[in-house]
Amino acid sequence: MTEDEILQRNLELAVGLPAGWQALYRQLIQDLAKVDGTPTVVQAKEKFGEMRVYLKIYSEPAFALADAATARSRTLCQTCAEPAVLSRTTDGFYATVCPQHSDGFAPAEFTPMRHVRVLIPKPDDDAEGDPSW
């Protein structure tokens, strides 16, 4: 697959995101391409009122960009991209919505997610016999 095909595939994943976050995702893909060449996104979706982007190949700068985009998504209405807050329905559904799109939602008192990043390296053949592994 060529770099252009990978970038196009990444941009096509935006279809699964709410309309208000489309521009944010496209900007993230452009920013990732600047720091990591051709990023490969495995999945892009909304979860618990925030944009999630999962990368196949990663670096610390790529993680920082993806984390910043996730944080930014918690301030943009997922419907229209206007300023918004993370909100919740009484039955526990989360969304980031502006006052115009907040029917049935109230501002959330806390975020339901805590982000922890754990990287587990794939051992090479030499590491299997190493007792420290």
C-alpha cells in the first residue's frame, strides 16, 4: 500500500466519527503525517463522549498528538463543532454537546474514563530465554 493510499484510508475512517469532530480528525491525520511520516490508524470512533484514535505504529510525538486531539474533542460539540462540555443522560450515556444539542443531557460531574497507556514490547527470539523477561 502506498503512502497516499494509507493516508486516504485514514481519512476514510472519519466517516465513523460524529460530524462535529470530522475536521478535528482530519487535522490530527495531517499533524501525525508531519511527525511520523505515514501514520496508520487502526480505528477512529466516539466513546464515552470523546474521540478515540488508535494507531498501529506509534511514537511518543504521535501519542501526544492523539491525546491532545482526544482532549480537544471533549470541548467541541460532536454534532456541530461549537464549544461544548462533556454531558450525560440520566441512564449513563455520555456525549460532548453544546447547549443547542444538549436536549436530554446534563453536564457530567466527572469523566467516566481514566487513560492509562501501557506498552508491552513484543519479545524477539533472544528475549525468550532471558529470565528478566
